Amino acid sequence: MKFLLHNNVGTNELSVSGDDYKYLIKVRRHKAGDLIAFRSRERLGEEYRYRLERTDGRNAYFSLQSHHQALCENERPLHIGWCLVDPKTIEKTLPMLTELGVHKITFIHCRRSQQNFRLDFERFERIMESSIMQCGRTSVIELCESPNISTFLKNNPEAVILDFGGEVLGRDEVIDTVVIGCEGGFDESERKLFSDYRVRLFPSPMILRSETAAVAIVSRLL
């Protein structure tokens, strides 16, 4: 764990209880005198160092020792247009995309996406918060939705589409926005929209699942 999120960060004293207490004291086995890094959700770029003063079996009590700016971000932002897949799949993949440094994800309601899927952005936020505490990143991924492929491409004219039939993705190719299909790929009516955009094929002889493609392309581009 690189830091812990806490609502009262910045005060001279703070206390920790519940699951955070169990993690710090029972799992990490911190003792009096140890320094722990804390951050607030509103000011993720600022790190506060607190010293563990004492515990009483249910709570841990800390005193502020230092405060400084400490950013941890990728130099180049990457935007993924991800055609909607099962939210359970998204939940499993979000920690990896967070750790890899993806800047933004737009979930696109494409023709082959199941229409009954509902996105729980609050749950996604909690998952990303757990991930940044572990990896040290000082922001969460920006999440939004687009009603269809056409709207997304109009709003992101520089987008590159990951699909069969395109040129093999070059190792040094610079891409800021990439579109990834859902399970089953793109509908033919959607492919007709791609004529004015770069279409690239991931350099692998295997067919990748949507979430595998997302992690693979991000790893290659960043």
C-alpha cells in the first residue's frame, strides 16, 4: 500500500477504525512510531505523513508529521472508447487499467452490446480508489458514456479503431484515443463509419477477448 485515503486528512490528529484499522494493524502490522502516508479524495496530489501514536484494539490514533506535493501520473494521457461489456468484466479489468495509467474511459453503447447492462459508476469509483492506494497513482480514471459509435467518433475525430482488417499496429505508433469492440466485435453498419479513421490490428495471431484487448493495447501504447 502506497497511501490510505481518509476524509480528515490535513488535521493535526486523525483516527482510523474498521477495515482500515484491521488492514494497518492486523495485516500490515504497523506499530507505534511508524509513519503512514495519507491522502484525501479532494487533493490526491498532496501527501500527508502521519505517525502512529497508539491503538486501543479498535482504533488507531495518528499525529501529523509532514505534508508535501507528490504526483504520480503517466506523462501521456490515453483515452479508451470501450464498447460496453458485462459490468462484472469491467470491474475485474478496472484495477489493471488504473495501474497502467489510462486517463479516460468512455463506455460506448454499440449495436452488439447487451442493452440491459447498467453501469454503477459509484462502485467503479470505489474499485479505482482501492487500486490507486496500492499502486500510488494520484488520480482515478475519468469515466463517461456515449450512446453509440457514431457520436463517439464525431466527438473524437483522432480516434483509432482496433479491429480486424486494419494494418498491424506499429510499435512506435502514437495513439491518444483508441476504440475497442465488445464481445462479438463491431456490427457491419458500424464498420461503414470507419472509412475516415485509422483501423489497426493488434499484432497477435490469437483472437482477444474485449477486456484482454483493452489491457494489451494499453500496455503497448503506454
